[in-house]
Amino acid sequence: MAMPAATTLLAWTRLLRAADLASQHCAASLRSLGLPPPEWYDVLLAIERSGAQRPRDLQVALGTEQYALSRLVDRMVRAGLLNRVPCPDDARGHTLHLTIEGRAMRAAMWPVYAQAIEAAFGSRVEEEDRVALARLLAPLAKPISA
Amino acid sequence: MAMPAATTLLAWTRLLRAADLASQHCAASLRSLGLPPPEWYDVLLAIERSGAQRPRDLQVALGTEQYALSRLVDRMVRAGLLNRVPCPDDARGHTLHLTIEGRAMRAAMWPVYAQAIEAAFGSRVEEEDRVALARLLAPLAKPISA
DNA sequence: TTCTTGTCGATGCAACCGCATGGGATTTTC
DNA sequence: GAAAATCCCATGCGGTTGCATCGACAAGAA
């Protein structure tokens, strides 16, 4: 296959750098206040929104690896934020529920996370450009087919 | 601080997802052929271009953490791709040089890496949109000031 | 010079990730 | 309805990361 076009390489490096810088900033921001990392928030939010989720569904929704999610849930259960409840329909699995502390943690994390997103991303791009970015990135945010 | 605008959140999630999917694809592509991960390529390329580099300069250029680069270089030296040469000007540090194998490895990695970038990114966005993306991402690829 | 401060790079330790695999339950196939 | 294939989730192991810190040199101040 041919070498990627120059514009491809430029956009490529900037995409990776931008995502890395921004996510690092968020993680650092949460950590500096003694809060868990961003993935925890995503899990807490997803479960809070749906009431309960099977690990498999979460895995798909969040785009994580199966083992990564398994261990992430482990840690969150150990931290008292989540409960694993045996699943009546399917004895292989279980459903995940928020504890009171889990709900509180999500609420506590949001302002910090939100502010970090704003600082690392929102405030650095004009509204109009954010719209354009969302549109341009849409195809790239879909699973790679080939 | 206020909650980020809806467009911010949408663009944000897509940015992270897009970068993650694409870089995963590249890493997997190289690994499936028994080649080292993308970071190794970046290091090899940077050194090949400049002839030699101090770790500190590489760290800045690649945007990695100091300890991460230190250990990455370790592995690459152990793999026989790099040499650490004492630095005459500054006895604290050293300069990094490619070995013959290092040069060969960079050359071997490129077609694979290039094709992966093309598959994960280039071929999924029109030329015109790549230009737009590069422009929109430019401010985000700069270090976060605040 | 001597003392303080700053920079370069390495590393111990604990947490985390990726790969491969395993055990158990379910669905499919014949 | 038994065997085969598939799916759900966990985990052992080795490699990697992040944090904090350290040792060594360099540069600036007194």
C-alpha cells in the first residue's frame, strides 16, 4: 500500500497528541483531588443511567477489553462502589448495581471531570469548531471494519 | 464551573474513541507481524532524522514522561536497536544512536505502520476532511497552559 | 571556592495491562 | 438430547506504567 498522504500524517499525529494531552489532563485533575480515574466515572454513569448493566453490555458500550472491564469492576466492587448481583436469566453472568457510595462518587467526580474536560478541550475550541470536530470524527469513532 | 456544552461532550467522546480505536489498530497490526509497538517507531524515526538525540530532547519531542522514555530506551538498547553513548558536553547524560539493526527495524516497521495508519485513519476520512481535522486539532495538540 | 538550587536520567514499588487460557453455562447442530 | 460450538466472565503470568525518589552532575549565588 502507498505511503499515507502528508495531510494524513499531520492529522494523525495531531489526533493522537490531542487525545493524549486531554485525557492525561483529566486523569491528573481527578487524581490530584484523590478521586478515581475517568474510566470509573464512565462505568458509574453508564450503570446509573440504565439502573443496572451486564458486564458484557458495558464492555461494548465503553469499548474496553473484556479482561480490562472484568478487573476494573473488581476494583470498583472492592472500593464499595458497585455490587455484583447474580443474573437470574443467565447463570454465567451477573448484573452490576451502584451502591449508595457509587452514586455519591459519581456525583462527586462529575464537577471535577467536567471542569477538566472544559479546560482541556471545551475552552480551547470554538463552539463552531467543536461541532465540526464532532462531525469529522464521527466515522473514526465507529469500529474499524476491515 | 459550568457543565460543558453538549457539543463539547459529543466531540470529546468521539475524539477519545477515535484516537483509541486508531492507535489500537496500529499497535495490533504491528504486533501481529511480530514487530515492536508504535512508540518504538517514533523513537527510531526521531533519532534517524537527527543523527542522535539526548533523552531529554526526545522526551519533549515525543511528549512522553521522563521515566517512560528512560525505560523505553532501556528496552530498545536491550533489543540491540539503540546505543547509549556518553555525552562529552554533559556528564549527566548521553546521546542515543541507532545501530544497524535499529535502522533496519525502522525501515521494516514503516510499511506496516503506514498501512495501518491508512486503514485506521487515512482511508476513513476524505482528503478535504483530513485537512480540516488537522486545522481543528492544531490548538489541542499544543501543551495545556492553565 | 563553597553552598544552594536546578537539571539529567535511572529505579523500587505497587498498580495496571495484554495475552492466553480456564471453568462454567448456553445455544446450536445433527 | 448428546455432542460441539459459542458465549460470559475470571485469572495466572510477564511486561509496562505511574509515582516518588535518588544519585550524579551542572549552574548560579554568595
